[in-house]
Amino acid sequence: MAAVQYVLPDMRARGNGTLLLTTGVSSMTPAPFLTNVGMAMSGLRNWAHALHTELGPEGIYVGTVTIASGIVPGEGETDPDAIGARYYSMYEQRDRAEEIIGDPGGNLRVKGVPGLLRRPRRLPMCLP
């Protein structure tokens, strides 16, 4: 948010600019082991969509890339170069608010990250 606040005044003054924000699968698909980061990612994704609508008429393009997979070299759409190409395509085309890489409705297994589905150890809750 701080970065957007920093660059947005100049973009508005020019009447042109691009903001590309990144979230993960937990911004779309609730998962108990990703709850903390999921809340932040969901908020960022929502904000990106709101900025897309609000700033578009001013000539400022805002998009979000949701990565719903591990980033694995040599594995098709999850290859870092392929992901970079998707960002660049959004920058050039400016025709969509969101690009989704991977399958957010999948089983939340991430290639290259063994044991991701392992349930974390439960910690005691602290209630006021």
C-alpha cells in the first residue's frame, strides 16, 4: 500500500501508469493453514479490483496476479519466465483486472513444496 501511495500522485499527474499487484491462492480459496496470510491477500486482491475500477478512467491501469501454484522452473505456466510473460502481457494489453496462474479450486497442493498440506501444530488461542 505504501508503494502505491508513493507512485500514484505522479501517475495521476501524468494521466498514465500501471500498478500490478500479486496475491496467492489464499486470496481466493480459504484454507485453515493459510488463514493469516489469506486475510491480507484477500484484502489486497479486493483493493486491486477497486483500484482497477476507480483509476481506469484516469488512464491508470491496475491489475492483480493471483498465483495459485508453486513457481517451478520448466513446468509450463508455473515457470518463472512464463509468469513474467503473463505480467508483461497484462502491462501491454491493460484489458483485465486479474490474471490467475494455476488452479485456485485445486487441492492446494503446491508443486515443489513438500508437505504443504500437512496441518500445522495447533497453538493455544489467547482470548481477552
